[in-house]
Amino acid sequence: MAVEDPPVEAPASALSRFVLRAALADPGHLPELLANFAVHHLGRRAATWVARAREEHPGAGNAELSAMVITRGRQVSESEGAFVGGPFMVLVPFAFCTALLTQSRMMLELAAVSGREPTEGARAAELLVIQGVYGDEEQAAAALKAAAAARPDAPPGRIAALLRVVKRMAHLLGVVTPERRPVSTVFRVGQWVLLVGVLLIGLVAPLVWLPYLGYSYHRAGQQLGERAWAYYQGEATAWPSRPARPVRARPAQAAAALGTLLTLLLPIAAVLLVVATDAKLVGSRYPLLAIVLVMLSTAVGTIWYLHRRRRRRAAD
């Protein structure tokens, strides 16, 4: 499970390529690979950011610093992760990878706030527990050791490996509910139907994918940050070791989800309108459909991105 070393100050996109390349070679050990990579290549950055935050906010306690970390991590994953993957569906694995690395750095920053060294190898096991991959640190450490010694007999087919990696990333990110969390079969199937539907819509109106990814990252990032905070403050046993409650939508989340769904329905409504009115351009409706979808997709994506950037600047 070796990962090629990227440049020391490589941007998020470069880090994502390194991780994705290794994950495709060994998709079965994706969580362990991500955890190890994050500690080795993001731990120092996490420690530096927390140290600088303490200097800039000398009166802030651990609770205030942790809130800053969670807000920043959530917003970075929303803007960078969604924008990387939004324009073209073929870049979805890169979007997921970027968001996962951002979440990992957020957890390492929360570890630094609590007084733990983000570059220590023990953090990798903790990340896996917080993400819900394993129930305790002993299991996670054993899995990391086994993954490091594993040598796949033969690399899987590229398409099969890519599909497996994307599925596991979706679970780790919280874009769909993790398999170990108790939810009904109908709820889980509904999540996958929605995700597949968004992917199909994104093939013809790519930038409409942005609000869906943004909403998913916002919800998952906030929940992960709260779990990491509780874990490192010792206020609760890390999920999923404690009995988990069934998933229930909050009013604010339901409103955000409804808004996201409406943006996804816009391309369908535009197509139906053109067909119903029999509108044509140069004697055919297809050029008009293409123009409408491109303009609508660009408008939705631009408005979403500018709104997220303004919110992020206000938070900074």
C-alpha cells in the first residue's frame, strides 16, 4: 500500500491525483491509505495552521478554535471539492478525493487543538475510528498494519476499481449514509437513486452538480467535525461504537436538500418546456436545447460558487 511522495507543498489537486492513483491500484484499502497519507502529508500543515490561529486569536479557547476549524474545513471542502468535480462528471473521483483530504486535515487540526501531534502515526488509527470505519483504535491500528503489508496479486480492472473507489469514497464522505449506520433499506436505496440521477443530469448540465455536492459536503463535514471534536475532547465515545440513532432530517437540512433538488430539476423543466412549445433554432430543437442547458448550467454553477466564496470570505 505504498503511496508515491508528492511535492512537499503540492496543491490539493496534486495530492488528490497521488491518492487516487494509489487507491485504484488497491481499492480494498482506501480508508487506510487515506488515513496514512493524511498524517504523513497533511499533519504538518494542520499543526502550522492551528499554531498560527492561536497567535492570531490569543483569547480563543479550544472550543472557539475547534469551531473555526470545523467551519473552515466545511467551507473549503464545499468550494474546492465541489468545484473540482462539478464541471465534468469524469472528475467526480478527484472531487471526492479532494473533499476527503480536506476532511482529514480538519480532523488533524482538531487533534492539534486538543494538544495531540498531528504528524504522529497514532493519528491515522484515530481518523479511521472517527470516520466510522472501525470501532476502536486497536482494530484500526491492526487494519493499518495489515494494509501496509498487503500486496495485491494483480491490480483490478480499471473501470471496476474506479467504481469501487467512488462507492467507498461516497460512504466515507457521507454523500450516502455509511453502510454501518442503521438506516432503512428504502432510505439507502433512495440515496443511491438520487446520486445516480444527479450523475445523469450532470452529463448534460454539468455545473448543476455543484449545489448537490456542496450540500452533501456541508452536511457531512459538519457532522464529521462534531464527531471529531467529541472524540478528542473525550466527551463521547467515537461513533459507531456507541448505539447510533436512526437518521432523521433536521428542518434546516430538509430545506437545503429541497433547494438542491429544485436546482437539479431545472434542466428537466427546461427540456420539457422546449419540447412542449416546439421551439426550434435553425430548424431543429437540438441546438436550442444545447444552448439552454449550457446557459442554465453555467448560471446555476456561477451563482452557487459566488455565494459560497462570499460566505467563505465573510467567515475568514
